[in-house]
Amino acid sequence: MAGPWIVTLLYGLLGATLVQADLLAPAVLTLGPKVIREHLAQALEDHDATAILQELPLLSAMRDKSGSIPMLDSVMRTILGYIVWMKVTSARIPQLVVEPSTYDQELVVRIPLNMVAGLNTPLVKTIVQFQMNTEIQALIRVEKSKSGPMRLNLSDCSSSGSTLRLSLLHKLSFVVNSLAKNVMNILVPALPQMVKNHLCPVIQEAFDGMYEDFLKLATAPIALSPGALEFGLLSPAIQDSNIQLNLQAKLLDSQARVTNWINSSVASMMDTTPDGAPFSLVVRQDLVNAIVTTLVPKEDLVILLRFVIPDVARQLQKDIKEINAEAANKLGPTQMLKLFTYSSPQVVLNEGGATVAQNIVLEVFPTNTDVKPFFSLGIEASYEAQFFTEDDRLMLNFNSIRIERIKLMISAIKLFDPEVMKDTLTKILESTLLPNENGKLRTGVPVSMLKALGYEKAVLSVRKGTLNLTPASS
């Protein structure tokens, strides 16, 4: 049907842009410090971190610590002998801080702890209260897993005495104040180790759970119509204050069979950091095209032109009459047109906008009973591509079709320059092909991670070789 020439039609339009598309992972999910700290804070809350702080064994820890300093043992034991009860009465974890480390592929997480403790002593009828402020620091690193590929790991969780601040909330008698200050002096060396022993394992569990949730979010199957899109982790990375999940992609048909597997990743000079956005999803151009191919596969369209677009049918008859009047007279009421999309639409992503290229074979038959066409044309068409979001779906729409090149492939009426019917052919494609393809694109691509990360609306932007999704600012 189509000659060898048509295989090269896209090269001029796509050119080096397709090469540019291979300069990063097929998709990159970047999670900024805001998302990391909010989700880690939620994970700590889910693991009852503040309840664990309220169960810290302050009194027993101080007694253990006093036994480790023989010279002060009797003095400390005397002081501790005046305490009949001691407990953290309230605890909270203020906003976490996530910041880059001085080392590559490493993040610093600072977790402030605010606690109020009370002690009871026969020296006073009321509970003596004091404030304790300290900070836990941990590191997030990219590490090689013993059981598989690289993963993110939290390590070096510790609380330094240099971050510990203790203060008496209410001044009482001289004796009680002196006792409280001595108790706080004993707590200074005891509390960091106590916090490390009891809270760091919880922080580790919370981080591991958060990381697994991020991976599930990034790799959850996405339903297409037809088929599905599945992401898989290529590698994690840390860039500045962000966690990056570099993803491979598989396209599946309606029978869950893999039709395309995009897993190549080449070091890129392209900046995928989302300029302070809470998160971003960057999709490479070839993956965008694989998705479009799934939604809009190659197909054949048969159109009875006079029934569908009679005005355009009459215009085509006039064009043919100028070429061959005898042939034009043979066009009957069932005048038929066949469109063969030789390729699926190919999206070209450029800075600030996107275009689409597609190769089409068009055949004109005098009636629907004829088996041989009057002529066959090879058409290279281009459209404008509009990306937008609708609820939690990524949408694409084609418009403003333009014929870039026409080639006469077969003619049974006489040789002619197909440029003479360019306007008519453009109207035919506008009235038949574009509505058909836009109808297939109408289902869009669900982006469930948007709401899962706590955002309602997204913004799409196009850069050279990539499509970028970030949450809309409130």
C-alpha cells in the first residue's frame, strides 16, 4: 500500500528531538523536602512516637547513669532518693527539617522534640515541672541493598547533648529548685542515649514505611483505555533536598501482555528538580509517545464522504474534475474514502509547547463497491498538541491540523500534483481523523499520586524532550 518513502517522513520533523528524549530515565518522580517532612511526620504519628516519648523511663535511666560515676554516686543517689515519681507528662514533635548534607547522595533530617516532665517529691506538695527540648538527627542515604538493587536507607540516628535544653517551668522553694536543677544535671548525659534507644528504632520503622509507601505510589498500575501503564523502580537518588525515584515503564495491552518496555536511562545534563515544587513527575518524550500509541493505535477508517461531510465531498469532486473530468463524473453517492494511519501520532515536546506528526495514506474510491482507488496519497500531517489536567487526569487534545507534505503514490486517473487539493484534504482530516483520535484521547491518563500526596490540582509544563507535572499552588 505505502511505498518505502513514507518510512522516512517523520525524520525531518522529529529530527534530533527524539535523541534528546533519551537523556534521562523514562520517568522521574521527585519528592521535595515539604513532602518528605510531612509524610515522615505523619508516619511518626502513626507509630505513636509522642506516646513513646511519654513512656521514657527517666528515673531508672538516671539511676543507671548515677552508678556509672562512682565519685558522685552517693550524692546522686541521695538526690534521686528524694524523688518518688517522675514522668514525661506531655510531648510533641514540631516541624521536621529536611536539608541537603555536605556529602553527595545524602539528606539530613532533623527531628525536634519538645517535652514537659514532672517529678514528685515529699519536699513539696505540687508536681515540679521542667521543659526538655532536644533534637534527633538522622541521615538518608542511597545504599546498596543486600537483597537487591539500591534503595534509600535511614541511618546514624542520634541525639546530641549539645542540642539538649532543660529549664524549670515554675520556681518553688530554694531547696526544691536546687533539687530540680541537680535532677536536670543528671538528665543531661542520660537523656540523649535514652531518646536514641527508644525513639530511633521507631524513626527507622516510620521512614521504611514512608519509603515503601512512596514506592507503591510511584509504581501503582495506571489504567489506560485500552491497556495499562506500569512503572518500576530503576534507582533512587538524592538531588539537593529532594528524593528522586528514577522509573522504568511498561505498556500493557488489554490482555495484560507487555507491548513496550522502556527501561533505558542515560546520565542527563537536564535539570529535573522542580524549582521548589513539593513534587514533580517528569515523563520522557518517548514514554509520552508510547502512551499515545496505546491510546491511539494505527487504524483504518472508511468514510462515505457524501454522507459524512457532503460539502467537502463536493469540493473534492471539483478538485478531481480539474484533473480528469471523466473520473469526476464517476463519483457516485457512495463515494468512499479510506484513511490508513501509517503511524500513531508522534508527539514532539519543545520548550513551551508540543506538536504532533503523523503519516497517513489516503485513498479515494468512486463508490463503495470499487476495489481499486482513483488514487492514493501519502500525507505527512502535523497538529498542535495541548496538554492539560482535568480533575486527577492528564489530558491531551489535538487541533490545528496542517499538511506538511503530500506525495502521489498511485493514480488511475492521470499523474497530477496533489498540492492542488491540499485545502480539501486538510478539511477531510479535520472532519474525520482529528475527531476520531481526540475521542480516543478523551479518557486521559489517571494520575492518582496527585491526591495521594495531598494535592487537588496539577500544572503541566512542556520542556524540550519532557512533560512535567507539578501541583498547582493554592
